[in-house]
Amino acid sequence: MNEYQREFIPANAYDVQRLPYAKRLEELSPGECIWPINGGGPYLFCAAKAVGKYCPHHKARLIQKKGTHSHQ
């Protein structure tokens, strides 16, 4: 497994549900989630209401991802 495959978090059902509401980077407003939810151009971002950079769902996924790094 190469580094890219190890780092990539695949889309899940939540990301699929967010696709109709997704926005391109230049369309995002302050307070919208910047988690990319598709795999290629144009890149689309979650755009759900966020505190900081990410919505609660994507923030939890980021914490899970960081947690797996400590076990390598």
C-alpha cells in the first residue's frame, strides 16, 4: 500500500448525501465545511455548517484518522 492509499479516507454514505449541496472551493462561505467529498475535478466540498473548518461529522472522521497514525 502506498502513502496516498494509506492517507485517503474513502467517501461514505454521509458524503454521498452531501453531494447535492456540495460547493466548489471558490463558492464556499465562511462557516462551511471544507472537507472534499469527491475524488476529482472539479473538487467539491461538503459545505455543511461548520465550527472551524469542518462540520461535526467530518471533524469526527479527522480525529479518527489522526488516531490511526499513532498506531503505525
